[in-house]
Amino acid sequence: MNQDLAVVEADVTIEFFHEETGNLIGPYVKNQKNGKYSAILAPGKYSVEVIGVDGFKEYQKVLEILGKNDCQL
């Protein structure tokens, strides 16, 4: 099975680091009832890191959260 498409049952931690300060925002763990993650983040750029999954490659990405004044219709 393609590991990128596999359902992961392991406990996974997602960490957000503020790009400007390097401060850790989180960590976040999954909701045990539904297996989903949720995070509330202020506008800004964050480095997202997924850790704790043996057999899968590490995942890291920069995510930008826009403020309501940054959105265009």
C-alpha cells in the first residue's frame, strides 16, 4: 500500500512553530472520538511538523494563515 495514502492509526502529534519567533504553538493531538485534528491559529506564517509515525517519512511544511483583511473576494 502507498504509505502516503494509508490510514494512520498511531498517535501522531502535530506541532506548529511561529516562523518569525520560532515559538512552539501547540502541540496538537487527534480527537480520540473522531480521529481528526483541529487548531486555532492567529494570522501569520507557521512551520507545521508531523511527528510520531514510525515507517512514514517526516512531514514539514510552511503554512500561512491569512487575516480577514487579507482575503479578497
